[in-house]
Amino acid sequence: MLSSARRVAVLIAAAVVLGLPVGCGGDEGPEERERPSATAERERPAGADAGGEDGSERPAGEGGESQDEDAVDEEVQRRRQELGIRPGADNSLQTFGEEPDQEEESEVVNAMRAYFAAVAEEDFGTACGWFAAELRASHEQLINRFRKLAGKPPFKRCSELGDALRQLTENSMVVADARKAAEAEILRIGVEEDTGRTIVIYRTKGGRLMHFPMVRQDDRWRVFALGPTPITAG
């Protein structure tokens, strides 16, 4: 029988011939030592390759929300300045009602411009057709009062009211303001939905801030005043 030492030598020689690894059972080769274990891979922080030194990821868009808020604040401030809104002042005209959708806004603007175009041409017979019922009634009453004193029959139609309205506004700024409104920049339209009352804020080419009242009656936009009124500071 072979001695123990002899047996070990024979086994080692056989292993070398067969190309089997020879070493201590608990040791790892170079490749085994360099490869991280599956547990280490699972425990490695997500984004360790792309993040900071501690493996944490920087939130996407960090600082973006703050920039967006700053942009909104600047736009709100610009809008308030554009409309002449001032702290402590009466800003009820500039904040009146709710802004309409694009279709309704176009209807309001077209009606206002058509009225001002007629006034600019001093065609008060046509302009009268854009009057709200209350505005027409008040002017009919005023004009017919004078006609009654003169022993004349009352006017009942816009075509008849035209000349009287022209005389009534002869020394006022109504015609001049209407001509300036032709190139005005519309800044805001506020509509009170339950009543149809409307305030149009616009700026003339000369930079003057004006407001003009309108109203929705009989599914049509009508004017609630002969002319616009300036918005004054304070």
C-alpha cells in the first residue's frame, strides 16, 4: 500500500496532468476576487455611476420649478402694470368680470369697432343702432324733451335721432375719441356672465388707458355709453 504522503503526491501529479486547479479550498483566483458579488450589485445605490460622489441622483430639472415661478411672477407684474393696476387704488374696472373665450372676445371687439367707426364718420344714425336699450332710451328722452318744448313731434327712430345726436356731441370728445379708438390696442375684456355687462380696456396709440362699457342684449353686443372714459391713476 502507498503511504499517505505518496498518495497525495500521486493525486497532485494526476491533477496537474489533467489541468485541474490546484490550491487551497477557500482561496479565490484573481477573477473571482475582482468580480463584485450579486448582493453587492443589488445594494449599490441607483445612479451611482451618473450621480454625485455619494451615489445619489440629482433630481431632474432641479431649480426648474423656481425659474417657472419667477417667470409667472414677472408676467403677472407686467400684466398689472399694463392695465394700470396699483396697490391701494380702485382697480375694479381692470379686474371686472371674467375674460371671455376667443370667439366671444372677437364678437365684442368687432361690435365696438363698428360703433366707433360710425361715430368717427359722424354717422349717428348708424351708431344709434349699436345702442343698448337703456342708452337709447335716455337719449330719446333728452332729445324729445327739447323737441316738445319747441312744439315738434318726438323722434322714434335712430335715423331721426342722428342729427340731434350729432349736435349733442358737437363740442365733446366723442368723435375724436372714436377716431383714436380705431388703432387702439385691446388689453382686456371683462364680462359678467349673469348680466352680460362688459368692460373693454384699451390703450390708444398715444398711450392713454381707456375703458368702454358694453352689454349683451338680445344675443348681440351693444354699447352702454356714447364714448370711452380715461382710467386715471389712483
